[in-house]
Amino acid sequence: MKRLAVFASGNGSNFQSITDAIKSGTLEAEICLVVCDREDAYVLERAKLENINLFSFSPKNYANKAEFETEILEKLRQHDVDFIILAGYMRLIGPTLLQKYSQRIVNIHPSLLPSFPGKDAIGQAFDAGVKETGVTVHYVDDGMDTGPIIAQKTVPILDGDTKDILQKRIQETEHDMYPSVLQQLCQKKLT
């Protein structure tokens, strides 16, 4: 069974969907660590409720990214982590983690990449007036949302949609899609 570390910065709804999939047996994996860069993030409460090990840190307490990523790397080693799963983690991954976990760091992004990378992808799509957007699961590289695409699913933008309505539909798609794609990765059905 693959051992996952989930990196998150906020509410943790994707963390919860992954946890629920593990409990239901549709994702055969184990979350052995949650890494969070915000000490007030709700994902920490979710992880505590699930009795999952936590590493919470404040980047400002480190001299640079390499320093805090070295500490994260040590935590990953201690927990024998196979895959890093980004679930709303709002930092670019640096070379310290990329070198050790090449092709084993996975992210979910709320657009059909390469369209609308970076922050506020839903707002970008909404403001651009496109008729559809979606969700992309991809491997992480040294760019911002530029890694090899693993899977995508479209989400239509309907007449009368607000940004909030669209965001809700995208999150529902993420919560369904991410555990499914992770199951395929854990079972080596995707490369």
C-alpha cells in the first residue's frame, strides 16, 4: 500500500475527499503525514480528527526554501512516504523536494492546463468568458502548473453562473476526480 503525504495550506476539502476515499476502500493508500505551511489552516483540524501525523511550519521562521524543504524531507523519510500529494498547497515546490521525489509529486489544479495556471484559475477562466474550464491532475516540476498532465476533466461554465457557483462545481469535480486518479497512480495504472 502506497504511503502518501498530503501538503495543504487551507481548508483541506481535497484532503478530506482523499481521506474519505481511503476509508471507503476506493483508494488503496495511507495518508501518513500532513504538511501545512499555515498554522491556522483548517486542514490541521481535519488531520487531527483523523489521527494523522502533522508537520506544520511557518516559512518566515526559516532562512530560505531549501532550509524548510530539508526539514520536510526529513519528515518524509521518517514516514517512508511514496508520493507527495498537493491539495491546495500554495507554495511552489523547490529543488530539494523535486530532486528526491521526481515524478512522485502530484498536484490538482482548477483549470484545463495549460490554460489559467497559477492563482485564482477559476476567476481567470470566469473573467476570460470561456465556455468551459475544468480540473487537471499533473506531476509537479520546477514551473508553476507546468508539469506533465496525468488527467483532465472539463467543467462547463453555464449561463447565469457566478464565480462562486463555478467554484463549487469545480470543487465537486476535484473531490471525485483526485482520489480516482490517485488510485490509478498507486496501482501503477498511470505513468
